[in-house]
Amino acid sequence: MSVGYKFIDWNPQKKKYDAVMAGCILLYLLAFILLNTMMFPEITAETLIIRATGTLAILMLHVILIIGPLARFVPEAKILLYNRRHLGVSMFFISAIHGIFSIIQYHGGGNENPIVSLFTSNMDYFSFVEFPFMILGFFALVILFFMAATSHDFWLNKLSPKTWKRLHMMVYVAYTLLIFHVLLGTLQNEKSLLGFLLLLLGSITVCGMHIMAGIKNRKEEQLFFKKSGEFELVCRVDEIENNRAKLFTFKGKSIAIYKYDDKISAVDNYCKHQGGPLSEGKIIDGCITCPWHGWQYLPENGQSPPPFQEKIPTYEVRVTKGLVYVNPISKGEGAAIKAAQIN
Amino acid sequence: MEKEFYIGYLPEAPAAHKKWVKKFLGILIIAILLLAGLLTFGQGMISKGIFNFGKTSELEGYLRMYPVPHLKVYNDKGIYGENLYKTVILTGAFKFGAEEIVKEIFEKNNKDLNDTGFYCQLNGTLIYNDGKALFELTDGADAYLKTLDIPDNILNDTLSNQAMIDGFNPYRLETTLKGEIIDPKCYFGAMKPGSGKVHKSCAIRCISGGIPPVLKVSSESTNQYYILFGEDKKSVSSDILDYIAEPVEITGRFEALDDWFVLYIDPEKAIRKL
């Protein structure tokens, strides 16, 4: 929540998260380097670095992409979402080591500028099998760079959440480029199918979990089903848990309807921070609290509590005979609307 | 019972979340070790080539320019008492050939490039594998140390004095070979992998930088190596760049150059992709 910015706003859980992440990265690198030097004593240091960082980066990207849909099925997995940006930035640095070493190794020290060589040495752009796979990795790295460089709330605010989110959705483009980078590159040099099967398993897991999460979202969405003037009948009061919300959609609009202190309020479903689903949040200290990073809004006006300044759209609500009605036309961001009394 | 709700900026995570994270971490650690193992074992064998990087040595022999810059080095006596030699291909540092360096050494010593060469000692970095050797002239023309007297056992051997720039040799046999064009510096030790798709760009860079192209012909049990050179006694490097690191078929006339073969080709007609 944007009152002031620090380079990294450390807290105990972020420190634990980063310590575990660093431990896992080190464990993989140590295991990979140890096994490779035992199995292939003739391997060179630069080849080992390229392979260790390349395999680690693609594994980390799979973990990063799986966390989102996993959190849709396992609420406890939201703990992995909280500091995912540090995971993403670390993954970028590991990818950058792989990329820089590869460019120096394969394109440096020759009769052409290494970056020019990257694009001009292998010109089989119209062949699938012989396609210059390294440029796929290069473009993926460029995308990851922009994502890592803007992976801070300062940029989120500067770019606007919508633009920032669009930029960070480019991770799926980077992922696709990297899958083909591996498929058309190193896997073509290997006789064993093991690498290919692992990549296939990873891709199926990432795609499958996203599809399943999408299906779950669709199933959970409830449509407004009966009109009453400007208001739409949405559900019974007792269908909403206390201090929690239910999600409703109307003509592409998602609205989180909260029950708390014998009152009902309705706000836009998307958090101003990173678009987290507020319908999965909770009322804590009188505020709607986002399940992703804990950003908060007052339910009756959609405003973050002072000194924070974020605002989300609010909606009028009525409760009649135990039934909840919502006017799906928003009163605007941060508009104060009296909550509907249940009794 | 009310469901737990996680907020990252609070000092502690709820109990159920902590329990889940511990389980998840256990699985993750097993997965990390398993994947490190699988990804290691999934790799093909790595070349046993040696590049004595950072460790220079001296080598003596006949320094010659054609068909590629090389040092003809006495190796051993054959079963009939004849001298056996190795052709050690010379390269420059990084991704460059040795042509300019060898020209400079010839000029410094007032030697004719078209001559049979001269016996000298060079300093450089050895690259070797599969019975073949290359020598990187790491310090450029400073790699030349001194001109030596030709040892008696070589002086009396007519083979060592034979000119290698003999133009058209009617005894060269025409052949058609299938294989992969490699750059020998990387393939025999400087890079791992030093061939195939992953290494393609590097091989193009090396060969365009003057490292002689070599056709590797593999059978089940052995590899044979053919240095590619023009029928017109000119380098074919710039003509074969589109064919590097791909399966190709090449037709030409070949002859032995000590432990190598030289395949003399007309690049415009001789090569096709498979």
C-alpha cells in the first residue's frame, strides 16, 4: 500500500520465504554440480554453469507458474503467493547468468559482435528443426528483465495496475519461448528422451493446472438471476459466511459481497495492488483484506484506511426478507455507500 | 470452525499454513534432488576432449601453410622403421584461425609460404581427443619461439620433405561421404558440446573466423575426419557456412595428411543437405 516506497519492505515472513528460496536454489545447484562432476569429470566449468543455471531457471519458472492455480485449490498455498515476486526476480538473475554465459561461450571471441552473431550466425529462420533457438531464449530473457525491473510497487503505481498486470502476464509468452528454446536447442543434442519427457510433464502440469483453475473459477461464479428495478437478486443472506464474501458476476463485472457485523456491503472483486480476488479475502479489523498481499479496504466506501490512498469501486446493496440485492452499476471508486442491515 | 486466513506481513503464519508449508517443503526438497539427478542422467555423454586452457606448452615440427596451417610433428617409428608423423592443426586464440599468424611467422623468417615450410618450435595450448591434436597459438605471432635444425631422423626421411602443395594429384580418390561439418577446435576439446545443433552458431563463428572446416564421418565404432579444402587450393570456409552442424553429403577427392584426411571439394557442386 503506497504511502512510501522502500527497496525491499522486509518483514519476518519475507525473510523466511527468501531464506527457504535461497536454500532450495543452493540445494539444486550443489546437487546438480556434484552429480555432474561425478558423472562427467571432463565437463568444463562454463558448461556446468550454463547447464546448472539453465535447468534451474526453467524449473523455477514452472514453480512460479504453478503457484497461482495451486492457490486456487489449496488455500494454504497462498503463503507461496505472498512473496512470489522475489522468486521471479531470482529466476531472472539465474536466467541472466545462463544467457550471458551462453552468449559469451557460443558467440563471443569471434569475428562478429556477439549480439549480432546471435541473430546472424544461424540464419535458418524458416526451418523448424534448424531454427536458431538461442534467440527464443534471448527474447524470453528480455521479457523477464522487464518483469524483474518493474517487480516493485513503485512501478505498479507508476504504470497503473492494469498496465502492470498486462506486462506481467507476458510471463506466459516468456514461458512459451523458453519451452521452444529447450525443445529446439539442447533436446536436439540429446539421444535420451528423459529431458523431453520431463519438459512435457512440466508443460502439461502448468497448462493443466491453469485450465483446472479456470474451470473452478467458472463454477464458483454465480450469476445475478432476478431483476428488481435497478437491483439484481443475488443470493440469500445465509449463503454468505460471516466476515467473508461471495463472488457474483454480471456482464463481465465481478463483485465481492461481504457480510460482517450484521451488514452487507459490495465492492469490486479486484484488489488495486495486483488484482488479487477480494472475494477470497476476509474482514480483519473492520477492513476487507486481500488474500494475496493483505491490502485493505473499508467495506462501506472501498477506500484503504488512512494514510493509504487506494480506492476500489463500491455498489449499492439491499437486504429484503433475507435476500440480498445489488445494483451492478458502480457508484465509483471510493464512493461511500451505506451498508445494508441484515436485521 | 472459522477458516484460517493468511496475511504475509503479520509476524507469524497461521498454524495450518505452517503445517502445510512444512509438508510442501519436504516434497519440494525430494523433487529438487530427484530432478537434479534426472536432469544429470538425461544428458548424453560429454566429449572427453582436452583443451589445456591456461597451460601452454612447446611443440616442434615442420610449420606449413597448406592445405591448412599446421605443424607436422614426428610421432613415432612405424612397424617398418619408417617415420610416423602427426599433423597438428594450428588455430588462433578464441574463434580465429592461424592463417594470419603463420603468415607473419613466415615473413619474419623470410620464408616462402608456398615452400615446404620450416622446422621450428612454437608455444601454444594443446587441444586433443580421439587421436587428433590441435595447437592454439595463444600469443599470436609471439608463439614462434625459434627455428631449429632438422633432427637427423627426419632429415633423412624423404616423406618429411615432401611438398604438400602439389596442386592436382591424380592419385586422389573420389568419394562421397555423409557426416557433419564441425569446427575442430571446439569439437576436439575447446567446447562441450562442440558439435550438433546447440553448438551450430559457435561452429559458424569459428569457421568464418578461419578455423578450418572438418567433415566428421561416423560409423558405429569409429570417426574419421576430413579437412575440407578447395580443389582450387583455396579455403572453402565462406562457402560452406550454411551446411555447418547439419547432416550433409559431400563429394570430393581425398588424400591422407598423416593422421588426417584432406577432402578437396568444389563447394558449389559438392555439398547437399540430407
